[in-house]
Amino acid sequence: GSETPQPRTSAAVPRDFDVVPGSDDAELAGHLRWMAQKALLGQDILLLGPPGALRRQLVLRFCELQCREAEVLTITRDTTEADLKQRRELSRGGAQGSTRTVYSDSAPVRCALLGRVLILDGLEKAERNVLPTLNNLLENREMGLDDGRFLIPAKRFDALAGQAGDDTSRSRLVRVHEDFR
């Protein structure tokens, strides 16, 4: 990753999050400074606080200032492991109008592949069965996907790419972007 923010024109970069209603500007500035330090160190961030939108708005403001793409995944008690990985869809358009299965990546997978910031809103509501999947992605940068791909950390992927001369041995391995947070 780069140390200075590169301007992005993507619609995934938050816009107009410069004012958080009812918040103390000095306290906000302190939180944003701490978040910037964590970003420079390449570390993930976990914000804890009372219920409400302040944490989400603070992270969106941070992403706006850093020109970082972000996606929000709202976690509820009904969130399943499949919601964190991929959604299987049936699509027409194959040979002679046949139906084929297509996998759509979820927000965590897109963020991991594209180097975006993943905002997990309501993490405290997550059921126990989804926590190991989230933990494996966040701690190890690994996740097995229903379409047969396997996400692995950038450093390990690059080391494997250096060892293997052909792509066939790692064709199902997918590199997690080093800027993923």
C-alpha cells in the first residue's frame, strides 16, 4: 500500500461525511488522527462505542479523507456465513437458453479483492457461527469460497507465484489485496 492517499474517483469512496451531528470536533479529530496512525502501520481498526451511527460516520469520514474505497456490511442476528462469502444465483444466457449458476461476491470478498475498507456495522450482533469466518478473513486474510476459489494473504500468494512457474498450480488461489482493511 502507499503512504499518501491517491485520489480515487470511484463511487465506493465516501463523499460529504465532513460533519457528524452532535459530536465534539476535538474528540473527532483525535479519533481520526488515531485511525490515520493505524492506517500508516497497516493495522486493522475496531471502534467500540454506544449504539448509534457515530462510529460508522467516523469511519466513512476517515475513508473520505484518505480517498479510500469502503463498503458497509450491516450485521444482524440473521447474518449467515453465506452472507459473508458469496450468493449463488441462477442466470439464463447459456447455450440454447440454458440456466447456469453464477456466484456473486459479498462485500467482505469484494473488499478483500479490491483493497477496500470493510465496515462491519453491528458486529456485536453477530451469531457465533459467523465469527470464525470473519475472524479468519480479518486475522489470516483467508477464506474458502463456494465457487472453489480460496483467498490467501498477498505475501503468501506472491511467494507461491515466485515458486511456481505456471499458473495452473494456483489457479483457484486468489490474492487478498494488501490494502484490505
